[in-house]
Amino acid sequence: MKKIKFLISTFLLILLGSVVTLKTKAQQYELGGGLGIAAYSGDIVRRLDQGKIGLQGTLFGRRNFDNVWSLRAGLSYGRITAADSITRIDPAAVYRDAGFKGNIWEASAVMEYHFLDFTHPQAYFRFSPYGFFGLGVSYYSAEGQSFAGDPEAGNYSLATPVIPFGAGIKYRLTDRWTLAAELGFRATFTDLLDKIDGSQPSIPRYQDVNNPSQPFGNNTGNYSDKDWYYFLGLTISYSFSSVKCYAY
């Protein structure tokens, strides 16, 4: 926990330092924010579930190196939730009856690659698709249970590195304002966003009605993969000078 707080504090200092330099290199910088939705996939939801989404928001700063590459650093929040009683992916999951509701705070930095030159004042296109890839760290706090009758049900928290990547499209409203729509994927390094650890042994809780003397186990999760979360939303950013024509 102390290490994660140190990383977030360092990230904020770097971001603040970038903002301070706006007076001297304003043409290279943007500030912005956005709203959207967040979703999760893991041991309760095996793929992106449109029916289980939460609110997501972000604030960011961006440095444009040229017409192609940009560096974006930001802070994001997302709310995710899932429950076996709703998803019901298989009989074992129904018996398990796990569920959670959680909040994600993320600090990340990504490189953006633009496929079209849309920033030039005489550009033929006012829009460009783009892709991004980077690194980040997330702090997660939630409430949930691993199975029905879980004696350790309740609040839990964790921190994890994340690998953010995804794609979107930007549209230049004016020389100063840019609108973007973006879908971002977050690969985490934990299997515990949903409080279900696939490395745990089977739990001998449910008996076979045809053989009551022989309890059988229910593996709590999939040990072969980690949990993911996703952000989908709209952002708007403001440039602190007219769009500059970069030389390649």
C-alpha cells in the first residue's frame, strides 16, 4: 500500500511539472477530461458484459510531439460490479454465488499513434483514428464474497500494475478543441478484482445427493488467466495555442 501511494504521488508530481511548463511550451500541450462506462471480465463474467457496467471518468494531460505521436498521462476512476446470481454462466457458478462491487482509481501514461494528419490547419481530414499503449497502476477497493456463506465476505482492497491499450477516433472541433471516442482495455496482474482466486483449492461444500458421504468440490475460479477491466467513453481536450504545423 505504501509503495502504491508513493508511485501515485510521483506520478502526480510529474504531471504537475508538465502542466507548469505550459507557459513556455504551450503549443505542445493539452488538458482534458471525459466520461463513460466501465466493465470487467474475470471469473464471474467471462467476456465483456454490456449488462453489468458502471460509471467511468478521467482527467488527463497530453503532450504532442508531432503530427503522429502524443504522450498522455491521466487519472481515471471506474466502478465495476458482477454477481453469479445475475450472470449464471454455468451450474457451478450458480452454486458458488459470488459477487462484488468495487471502485478503481488508476494512474497511467500511454503513447498515442495517429493514423491521419488532422492537426494541420490545412489538413484534408478533421479526424483521425488512433491507437494507444502504455503502463499504469491501479488501486482497487471493493465489497464482495467468494462464495455463498463466505466467512471472509466484506470489504477488501488491492493494488496492481496495469497495461492499458486500445483505440479510438479524434475529431478536431476547432484549432483548440478536440473531441474523442475511445475504447480502452486494461490487462491487470491480479486475479482478485472479483475476490475469486483461481489458485485456491476446491472447496468441499456441496454433496452429491446420490452419494451423501462423498462431498465434492467447487473450484472457485479459473487459474489460467487474470482479471481485466475496460473503459469506454468520450473525452474533450483543450490546446493552449493554435494548432502547430510540425515538420517530420
